[in-house]
Amino acid sequence: MKSKRFQVLAERPVNKDGFVKEWSEVGLIAMNSPQDPKPSIKIVNGKVVELDGKKRENFDMLDSFIADHAINLSLAEEAMNINSLEFARKLVDINIPRGEIVKYTTAMTPAKIVEVVGHLNVLEMMMAATKMRTRRIPSNQCHVTNVKDNPIQIAADAAEAAVRGFDEQETTVGVARIAPFNALALMVGAQVGRPGILTQCAVEEATELILGMRGLTAYAETVSVYGTEQVFIDGDDTPWSKSFLASAYASRGLKMRFTSGTGSEVQMGYAEGKSMLYLEARCLYVTKGAGSQGTQNGSVSCVGVPAGVPGGIRAILAENLIAMMLDLECASSNDQTFTHSDLRRVARSLMQMIPGTDFICSGYSATPNYDNMFAGSNWDADDYDDWNVIQRDLKIDAGLRPVTEDVVVKARNKAAKVIQALFEELGLPTVTDEEVEAATYAHGSKDMPDRNVVEDLKAAEEMMTKGVTGIDIVKALYKRGYEDVASSVLSLLKQRVAGDYLHTSAILDKDFNVISAVNDPNAYLGPQTGYVISEARWEEMSNIPNAVNPEDF
């Protein structure tokens, strides 16, 4: 006889997920691997000669880079001598300001900072994240993609996503050569929805940099770093080459952050028996040492690996917290789908939603998941109402706002019409009235007519060959009567010259004011400090469209 209860449980969505017991020899362990090094540092004449138990003559390239560029040596010995449990308690002490914590965490070694966070449970990590987030105001980022690489749909989805509250938007491609169209459509569509949205196009790094230099994107985050030397080498990269790439973006006024996450080294077969969190700490120290203002981390596209081992989701929160402790912007993933269970995917996200991070998602899909070209997201367009209700239920600001259908339809329609006029003005393939109508009301690409892909690809290549820039876009928009959108794109380009949005955790408001960790730092010291939801924001979050109005009775 078989237990009928166990038969029912076996069919539950969560039991379709993959799980594995800890296997430290290959790195399938979230935290506290037996092979993780013990914290140590020795400094002679201003030079690190020992780092986490390893002598300088035995350093690999990550050790050398971290020792020379990523640690505040003036306080290192003092920081390393602090008892790790005692320091962990400081992280959750509301009487100790963030600045006092960062002074020492940026002077610790990777093994030391991992040891510190290892003393915290997830609730305590959330408490620490509330204090350690760099920017006072939490925010959110989304993916805007579709399987057809349809630029009209991208523009409409970008406009809707802007109306719904996303401060950053990212696209990618199914076919690499279409990238200029996707980048253009995303930038213009987002500015229709709300002036000041930052956009990017995630493609091969050389192309991505060119798009940025042409003024078709405003930021980048696909500069990936890894926690072991062999994985770095397999990617034809080093910490120094990544630093050079970061400076290339920054020197052209492009905001950028690195990307890393627990599980990547295991996935690529070179974890060296170390825990996922320790290797991620090394990535974050490389990020810090390279001068990047921030990171996209939280396992990201490798989330299935830590999610399969005990404590893996806790380790993801821990890596987010370490990024904040190193004074980095933290776009905390909640990105790629990893589970069949709706309960589990929400549980994974609450740990970032409740305390708030700089970007709670670094890839909420602004389309249905069948259109998400980043391998599917943990959250998508079908979840908008759920997200808004969770905010309302818990009175937390997770970056989105409830909107009415008429507002969304209006924004989508205008974005589609702007792209139609822009393509005509630039001599690009025709956007038909049928496509505009479809994009206005579409849920996803299944609702969009097909375009001539060959013609679009040829035109996208010609657009780059002709050297079309953001200024050409501004002129074309103005000429076609869309002065407001032209002004927004021009204001976005001006930010590239000023450079203020290169500051840590920078976003722009609708008036193109920079909000960052520099001019709006997080100063949480207990209840009613740090970020407090305003009355106006709470009223907006409370009044979801389907809430019954007492005056109607």
C-alpha cells in the first residue's frame, strides 16, 4: 500500500524542482565549505604578503588583484582583529550607523566578511540589508524583450514598464544583428512612459560598448566576473581586463555595474571545493577593486545551482548583503526562473522586497515569460497585480505602482506611434498602422503581426554603418512633432556629459535629477528613519484599481 497523501505531495510543483545534498568537493555547498580559507592578513611596508592563509608567492590572479586594489589597508589589521560574531551583531544594531560599519567591512578580507555574515540568519540579514543598502530609496529594474525582436512591441512594453514604476530597463536579442533596433526602441519607448528611465541592451561586450557610445543606451551590467582563476581564464578575461572595460564605459559617461553570483563557478566546473558564497565574495572584491559603482548579484542566471543545495537561498541573500557591506550598488537579481513552485519563488523574493535593495529585481520580465529572452524570469507581466497587492499587504515599497488600463493603453499607443514616425524619418523599414494597433493592446508577441526580419536586419546594420547617434534620434523626433520625447532623449544624453549618474546607485527622476547614494544616502537607524513610505506613496500603493470604494455604497 502507498500513502495517498504522499502520492498527492509527489505531484506538487515544488517536487518537480531539482535538489542535491551537499557535495563540497565540487563546490555544491552554499556556505562554510571545509575547504574555505580562514581569515587572515599580513601587511609589510604597505603591501599584503598574506591573504586568507595564502602567502603572496602562492597568490592566484584574483588574490593579487584583491590584495592590491580591493581592501582598505589602513584599517585592515584593525578590522581583521574584530571578533566576527561581535561584528555581525553590529550589523543588526540600530544604534550603529551604516558609515561606521562600511569603514571596517571595506577593510576586511573575503574570508573575514563571509565569516561575519555566516553568523546571521535570514531575518537578521534582512535587518542588516535595511541599514546597509547604499541608496535610501529602493527601486526596481525590468527586462523588455520578445521572441520576434519586434521593436514596436519593445517600445510599447517599455512605455508600460515605465508607467508601472521601473527606473531601469534592459533588453537583449534573439538575433545579434538586430541589437541596434532593440536598443533604440527600448530607449525611446521608456522615455515616452516616463522621462529619465535608464536603459541598456545586453549583447556581446564590444557591440554593447558601441551602442553606449552612440547614445543608444545609458548603462551596462553584463560585465561578468568570477571567483576562481580558471573560470576567468576560460572566459578569456582577467580582473585587469574587466577593469579596463569598466573604465571604457565610465569614460564615455555610461553607468555600469559588474555581474556575478553564487553557483557560476560550480556550473563551469572549477569551484576548487570552495563554498559558493566565498567565491562570490571574491567576485565582489574584484568588483570593488575595479572601481565599479555596483553589482548585479544574487546568483542571477545560475540560481538553479544554489537553489538546489541546503541553505542556498540564504546564501543568495548573504551575497546581496556583502555587496552592500562593500559599499556597492546592489541589483539583487530575483531574475531567472528557478522553481515550479509559486510559493517558493515568492519566498525567495521576499528577502529582498521587505528590506528593499537598490534594484529588488535586476530582471522582472515586463512581458509574459514566453517572450523573455533572458531564459525566463522569476516574475513577469502576469504577476503585476500580485506584486502590487504584496506591497499593499505588507506596506513595503518594492518599486512598482498600480495603474489603470486607460493609462497603460495611452502610453503603449504613443510609444508605438513614436517608433512608427521615427522609423519613417530615419528611412528604416515601415511600421504599419496594423502593428501600432497590435502593440497598443498586445499581451505578448503572439498578438503581434510578423515583420520582414531580413529587411529589419539589413536596416539595423545600415543604421550602425551610417553612424546614427542619439543626437540623430533627437533631431528626428523633434522634426516629427514629438518634442517632449526628443527633449527627454536629449536630457538623457546630457547626463553622459555631466557624469553625475555614474555615482553609486544612481537613478533619475522624471525631471532628470540624479538620486544616488551620494545625495540620498541610506541613513537607517531604527523605526521611522532611513526610507519611510510617504503618505502620497502609500495612498498610491493602497488604491489598487480593483479595491472597492466605500463611497459606492
